[in-house]
Amino acid sequence: MVETIRGKTLAQWYQELPLLQTICETEETLWINTKQQAFASVAASLPLTDADMTEASDRLQRFAPYIAKVFADTQAQAGLIESPLLEIPSMAASLSSFWGLNLKGKLLLKCDNQLPISGSIKARGGIYEVLKHAETLAIENQLLRPEDDYSCLDNAACKQLFSEHSIVVGSTGNLGLSIGIISAQLGFQVLVHMSADAKSWKKQMLRDKGVQVVEHEQDYSVAVEQGRLAAQSRPKCHFIDDENSTDLFLGYSVAALRLKTQLDQQGISVDQQHPLFVYLPCGVGGGPGGVAFGLKQVLGDHVHCFFAEPTHSPCMLLGMYTGLHDQVSVQDFAIDNKTCADGLAVGRPSAFVGRIMVSLLDGIFTISDDNLYRMVALIKDSEGINLEPSATAGLAGIGWLAQKNASYLNQHQLADKMHNACHIAWATGGNMVPAEEQAKYYQTGLELLPIQK
């Protein structure tokens, strides 16, 4: 470790920010964001609005006929890329036993592990940004009008146009999958820079679809940096910047509008007497940030959003807690950024997302790799659901809230309302995982059980 970090010794950091020692020792912890404010007081100061989110939703609706035409697994939903919202009472019981607590409220799983096309939350933001770029090119070249049936994009003229352009992205895996699959389908040349922790099967799946995969021995930040440099040297190239993209962010935010509809359909109220808690696995921050932004737009202060990060990759926690955002990495504090949760293996957070979340996010908790594996086994045994380790991170949120969060609940006058609460763990991926790989995750978790927190 360097002697000083941003001009301060580690001892000085610990004295100024006591929770840092727990973070640096890679122990599980919960951080409450003391800068979070009432949504109505900050909405006007945010760089994006509900109108931006609605525009993104409308664009996805325009593309629905095209999506339904070229991806058969979306036809049942008429081309909308959406996932179920399932109550998981058996998992709630398992978690009560795991935590040794009587957990209150209803627990649901937002099954983005079942999203069509690429099987993860990245199908929201990644696919949206590629579609927006394709729409812009097609309109500029007079091959499309906004009032057209967008299924017309599946023709030789459009594919020829797109084949003259390229898409470049850096990824730990799932974002690269979503962008590679949709870009190749449209006809773009695609270049995905993958970090060392990206799974081999994800790289092979992309190559099988004609995507050029560039492997790096370093972590996510290097993959993004190299992707950005590669894009600068290519003509007619669009770089998808996972660290700073507003289009990715807005694509994710549309999930909030869809979730509100699902809650209404299931008769789940969200109001002062019926709080909603949402737990979102976090890597660089775009996916969970976009969803949290959207949820605050739709449900205001009645929704409480928490990010979940691996103990060895707590980049957003470090960035927000220190106030340094992307000016600090986990490696600066000698945290190795090595985790089984490949989708969350990010050392430096998005500055764009972190700064938006300063006034919106309620908190962040961390979870160990062992507990990620345990969650894989628990939800498989209790509900028959397969998730990859990174997708289980949010499941621990209900336990943190119950045992460690009395001050937060009291501050928000929620302590006497928890029996009415609804908790949603956002499952971010898993359905594309090969069966043998999924079996290894499960077996590892099974061998680590039983254990009680």
C-alpha cells in the first residue's frame, strides 16, 4: 500500500471515516447515506428528468415490433424486454433462519435473470443504447421514420448501413453479452474488451455470434480504458461508456415504470404506510443507479434503495463514503477487487452515477463471496431458482435492514410499519449460465451451509 492516499495516511482516513477500516478489512458492513434528501427537494437539480425516462420508454416501445420479429423469446411480451416479479416466501423463511431473525414484510424477486436476449439486467441499458444509436443512423440515412413500424429495420439496406459502423464496449461480461448480441443482430461490427474476471463461456458465446472479443489480464477499468482507446482509432465507431453513459442509465431507469405496473397488478401498495425497499447489486453503478433514479421518480420517498457490493469490490461504497467518487479505487486502499461476482468486480465507480446518487441513495451494504455462494444454494433449494453469484447480492438486504438499521428505520418513521413493508431483491443475471457452471456455484454454496449470521 502507498504511504498516503490522496494526501492522507490510512490512520488519518480511519480517524476521519471510521467505517473505512471495516471496508478495508473486507468485512461485511452497512453504510447509511447521510446526504440522502427528500426527492421533491432535489428533483429539479438532477441532470436527468422523468421526461428523459419517458422518452427512453417510448423508444423501446417503438422498437418492440423489431425485437419481437428477430428474437422469438420476446414474442409473448410483444417485443418488450421485461422480467417477472415473483414473491419468494420460502426464501424469506430461509433468510429468517440464516439471519436468526423474524424478518418482517413480503420478499419478492425481480427476475432480471430471466430477461430475454441476454439473461441479465444489462439487457435493459445495453440493448437500449445500441437501439438508440441504430435509430439515429437509420433516420439520418432516410431508412426509417419515427412513425414507421420498426420491424422494417430487419432488411438488407439497414444491415448494410450498420455493417459500415462499429460498436465498442469494455465489460466484465454481462454488458458485453447484451451489447454483442443486439449489435450483431442489427449488423454492426462489434468489439468487446473483456476484463480478466470475465467468464470464459461469456467470451465464447460472443465469439459464436461473430463478435470480436479482446481479452485483458487486468480488471474492468483497464478493459474500459482500452475499449475507449480502440474506439478513438476506428472510423464510424460508437463507444458505449459504461462509466459515464446517460443512455445506458436511462435504459435501466425504464425498469421503474414497468415495476410500478407489476406492483399495481399484484395489488402491492407503496405509500407512507407500506414502504418499499429495493436491493440492487452494484458494479460500476449504471444499472442499479438507473433503476434507483427511476424508482425515485415514480415512487418518491416511499421507496428506499440500497446497493449491494462484494466485500472485495466495494467501489461505489468507497467513492460515495469518501466523497471522491471516481477519483478513488478499491486498489488505492489495498483491496484486491477479486470476487466470484464477476459482474460486480469493478474497482472504480462511475462518477456520473455516484454524483446523482448522493442525494437519492439510501445506503450500501457489502456481502462476502462465501455468502454470495450461500445465497445461490438457499434460493435454489427454497424456490428452485438458479442465479449466478453476483445476482444474489441483494438477497442479504432484508437481513441488514432488520438487524443493523434501527436508526435508519426510526429516522424515517418506519419501525412500526415493517410488517407492511415490501422488499425486492433485484436478481441481475443467471439464466445464460451453462448448467455445469451453475452446478458448481450451487455445490460451493451447499458446502458452505449451514451457517447462521
